[in-house]
Amino acid sequence: MAGEFGYAQGVVDAAFAAADQRPDMSPDAMGRALIQAVIDRYRRYRTSSDVGNELMYLADSLDDDEPVITRGC
């Protein structure tokens, strides 16, 4: 998972950097667009219930001191 996380972090960093440099984009809108793109991709091979459970798990973990790391889910 470490390789995937590092790669994804680079993609997210690049997307937010683009949003910061373009006056027609905002970081909040970029964040929502990224989240929606991931959800749309998940829905190609996961059920809505499964995606919802994943999102609830991540939301429930927002107060934790450690980031959520999943292994082979």
C-alpha cells in the first residue's frame, strides 16, 4: 500500500498545485472533484453500499491521530 499511497499523494499534490495557480479553480472545488472522481471510479466495480461503508469508515477515522491505512481491501 505504501507505493500506492505515495503515488496518490503526488497526484493530489499536483492537482492542488494546479488549483492554486489557476484563477478559475479553487482548492475546495478541486478537493470535491478529486473525491467525486474516486467515488465514480469505485462505483465501476463496487456496490453503492460498499462505497458508502468505505466513506463512513474514513469519516469515522477523522479524529484519530494516525491516518487510516488499509491493507489489501
